[in-house]
Amino acid sequence: MSPSPFLRRVNERIREIVADEIERLKDPGLGFVTITGVDTAPDLRSARVYYSVLGDDDQHAATAAALERAARRLRAVVGRRVRLKYLPELRFEIDASIEQGLRMERLLRDLREERGEGGDSTADPTGG
């Protein structure tokens, strides 16, 4: 079930605020992180904040820890900038869709190379 128009606006506003505030954080464990989405519960008591981060497993772990350390501060900023009946508890979850897309792209490229179909997938299929 898709969220109501109200929840969609709340989700987008929280995503914007958290993304802006993360840029201001000075935590050395915070990697190159992108807030990809927010899913607020209908009762407004919790919100899952989805993010992606570049780097290896160590960078992923360091970023997850940095986001957990910053959760209270980020929640307070959301509370100051958005008026809601309840201030949602922020829970950070890695957004695996980007990595899954990259993995699928690698698999398809490897399959094309196995078949001897190498070359650029953006090339003109008409040969011209």
C-alpha cells in the first residue's frame, strides 16, 4: 500500500532535512553517504531512513555507527523544522538497491563478455 499524500510529503521533508544536516556533521566515521528515502510509519512514531554509502565493508560499518551516534541530533533538527503530532524515532537502514543494481550490471557485463558480445552497451545497435 502506498503512503498517503500527507505521508509522502512528510517522508520527503524528513529526507531533505536529514540529508542537509548530515552534510554538517563532523563525524570522521561518516563516509560519502546519500539519503535515498524515508518511510514514516502511519502513526508518525518512527521513520526508517534509507541511505547508501560508497566504500568497503569497513566504511559501511563506520558510517552506520556514525549515523546511530547522530540519530538524536538529527531527530531534534527534524523536530525543530517539521511540525508533527509525534516526532518520529529515526532508524537508519542501508539501501541495498544501488548495490543490487551494480551487481546486476556486473553480471550482465560478464555474461556479454562470455558470449563474446563485448563492447559498449550504449553503442548504436544499427552499427552507424
